[in-house]
Amino acid sequence: MAERLLTARTGRVPHHGPVTQECPVECLLSVLSLNSFNPLTRADDAPFAEPRTVGDVMDLCTRRQLRKIRGIGPRRVSEIEAALVLAGLNLAGHQQRPASQEGPAR
């Protein structure tokens, strides 16, 4: 069986230092597998724009929108949530940003 190679987009490097909500989504590369990172950053078939920051990913988690991304099922959602916690972020206390501060809609 052929194995499909997944890679991050060119020019992206893992984060070094504390991860914050303002960090670009690439900062999660140090705590998230490429199998979850790639569909997350592409947001294929999702009714919203791809997340650009860690805060955008946190918003998607708290609004339970991750499953709307093709390639992200329950296992990947759990991995993404665990990665955010592992990165030192508090999902339980996360306040969603108002729609006017969110990224552009698709």
C-alpha cells in the first residue's frame, strides 16, 4: 500500500518559545502531527477561512467547528485540542473573539 506524504507548506518552521493566541498557526507544528496540521491549515470544504493564528484555532475549537473541515474527524479534533493544552493554552477559559475581529470569511 502506497503511503501518502504530508508536508507543511514551504517556509513554515516549528515554533520556538511560548505559544500564544497571537502566534501564527505554524507555531503548533511543534505539538501537532502533520496529519492534523495540514487539513487544519487548508480548511478544505469548510464554511470559513483557514485559521491564520493559534487564536483562530482556539475559536474553532470552542465553537465546535473543526469537524466541518474535510479530513478532520473526532480523533483529529482530540489531537488538536490536546496539542493546544500541551502548548500551554487554556481552552476552557478561552473567550471567542467578536466576528469583527475574526479573519475573512470564505
